[in-house]
Amino acid sequence: MISPEQVEKIKEQLMAHIEKGFPNDKKEFAKNRVQTMDAEQLEAFLKQNNLVKGNQAGAEGPQGCIFCSIVSEQISSNKIGENKDAIAALEINPVSNGHTIIIPKEHVAGKENLPKSVFSLAETISNLIKTKLKPKKIETVSSNFFGHEIINVIPVYDSENIDSARSPAKPEELLELQKTLLEKKKQIASAKPKRTKIKAEKIRLPKRIP
Ligand SMILES: [Zn+2]
């Protein structure tokens, strides 16, 4: 594990890298991502991108793509759903409570290039959030970072949207939210005991003798 001092140092370097190399409208988002990573996530991220020695599993996904790292589980996430083409994970910098990102497993840019099942996962997650968190409505917006198209599922309680102010969610908050969303409805135990049908015993009548 890397030390807290190293974490700070590495974050500083990544920030400088973002400042120099990212388009202006993506800077804040990327910086936020880096800033909220803990030591473990940061280390996984560095390994994924061949930035430290001892990397064995960095072959997947284009370099620097955080979403590929999440899909390959090199960076941990709070998953709330998955199908063959995508995973659904709670956004760590949500614009509202329950903000979820649908991450296609393939590193693909462009909404039109995504397989249909990515959208069906978005639909499923929207319904789940509607039922559990009771927002006014849900907005789904696609966005593209690091060349990886994702779909944001945003519960709207007031007038939140994709450009609203984001605030980092605490890991324990995300865990709690994940639990709430994944909790199955408890079956209501019926007060009355079940009536058991008693099978009428077949009574063999003696053959009538004519
Ligand atoms: Zn990617």
C-alpha cells in the first residue's frame, strides 16, 4: 500500500497532468475523481495505467480510463446492477442522492455505438431508483470522459441536472445507499395460519354385489 505522503504526491502529479492535458470542460470532473480516490483506489489506478512496477493486469482498456478500471474491478465501486454489456455503479461525486452511472463494458465513444442492453440496464436502474428513493423524476444523460461513453441516471428531487454542483459522497453513505437499493422487499408474513387442505381419503367401497 502506498503511504499517505505518496498519495498526496501522486495526486499532485495527476492534477498537474489533468491541468495541462485535459480540455477545460473536463478538468473539474477529472480532478474531482482523482481527489476522491483513496490509497487503494489510487494504487489500482496507477497499476492499471502502467505507472508503477509490478503491473500484471494492465492490459485491459485504454490507458487512463477510469471507467475501464471500474469495469475490470481494479478500482472498487458500489455496484447496484449488471448485465452482459454494462454495469451500474453509484457515482462517487453525485449531483443528487442515488446518481448512478451505467458503464458499458466496452470502451466505446458515442451514444449511438452502445449496445441496446446498456440502455435496458439504465431503464432497470431508473425504475429501481424511482421505487426506492421516490424522486420527482429521473433524467438519463449520456456523457463521455476519457473516450468512454457512460449514461448518467439522475434522480431529480428538486431541479438537479448533470451540470449541478457535485459533492463527493462518503464511502459509508454509498454503502448505505447501495444496501437500500439492493434490499429486497420483505415478505409480509400472513397473520392467519395457512389452512391445510386435508385430502379426502379415498374410500374404497366394496364392490357391490348385485
Ligand atoms: Zn474505458
